[in-house]
Amino acid sequence: MAVAIGVLESAEYGPFSSLQRLMFAVQSKSSGHGVGNDPVEAGAIAAVKGGDNRSYDYLVSKDMKRVVSIAWGIVRNAHDAEDLAQEAFVKAFQTIGRFKTGEPFGPWIYRIVTNLALDVVKRRQRFRHEELSDAQPAERRDRADLPAVTGELGRRIDEAIESLPEMQRIVARLYLVEQFDHAEIAVMTGLSEGTIRSHLSLARGKLKTRLADLYEDAHE
């Protein structure tokens, strides 16, 4: 029996991988996204470095959706994700002079927003540690903050990823949902590739256990 192909979509931040793509990615390495040459982007960066601030609009419009998606996948709060994306672009603009000419802009802004989002996660963890009581455990997140996930399969996958320990969850989303490769995630998070692979391996095992019936259907 073939498993149905459900597409996970957020209400605002674009498509996630299909269930089939995600499930195969859990079992084996999926192909990462490539970064193509963009002469318009290169021209915009050169113009911004030369003092033409308006040219920065192109970089923002090109990468904003992806940057918000990355932030949302880590902090799981739509308002915070939007704020982090704006903060990341401001920070990138302020430090554009340090940007290496000829390099693609995407990986740089992705690294910036990932670091900002991870800082938010760390602050939340400190707050929970300070405020947590045995009588009233803190919730991981408020589902009202999350964009809608379409379909039962989508909901199950989303909940399975959310059930993972923090860094396994973050690495799994960056790899399985955002389709970054190990090296890219290592650069974005500041972790070693070995640590990324370890987090992903543990996440895969837990996802396969939690979604065992779907894996069985996919192999029938």
C-alpha cells in the first residue's frame, strides 16, 4: 500500500517537504539545495558597500522568506521569527563591509539568523530553569503561535519533530525541512559536522520509532 503524499505547509512561510521526501530523508541523506551564482545579487552587494543603501532591498526581498522560515523552525513563534529576521538583516547590513566579495549572501544571512534564534532558545531555557516548579512544568511552546500544518500526516510529522530534544529538533528541521546539508548546518550553528551528524542520527532513530506505522506503509 503506497503511503499518501501530504505536503506540510505553513500558513505564511512557504512549503515544507512532502511527507515522502521527509520520510526518505529521515532514512537516508537527501540532496541539499544548491547556491547558484546571481549577478544581480553580486551587483547589489557591491552597490551597498559603495553606499547605495537602496540596493539592499534586493537582498532582503530575495532571502526574507527563507530567513523567516529558518527562524520560525528554531523558535517556533511567528512573531519572534519575524523580529529575528528583521534583526538579522539589520545586523548583516551594519556589517556588510566584512562580507567577502564573491561569496553568496544566503549562507551568511542564514548563519546570522540561526545564531540569533539559538540565542533566543538559550534565553528561554534559562528562564524555564529559573521559573520551573515541580507542580507546574513549563510548556515547550504555545501551538497558537505556530502556523497551521495541513493534514493529519503533516500534523503527525510536525509533532514528532517537536517531541525531539532541543538541538536534535533544530538540526532535524534544518536538515529535513530546510534541506541544508551537514556542513551548512555546522557553519550556521557553530557546531562541528560530527556533532551535527550525531544529533541527526539520534533524531532519525526517534522519528522512525514515533512514525513507525508510516515507515511500514511506505515499504509495503
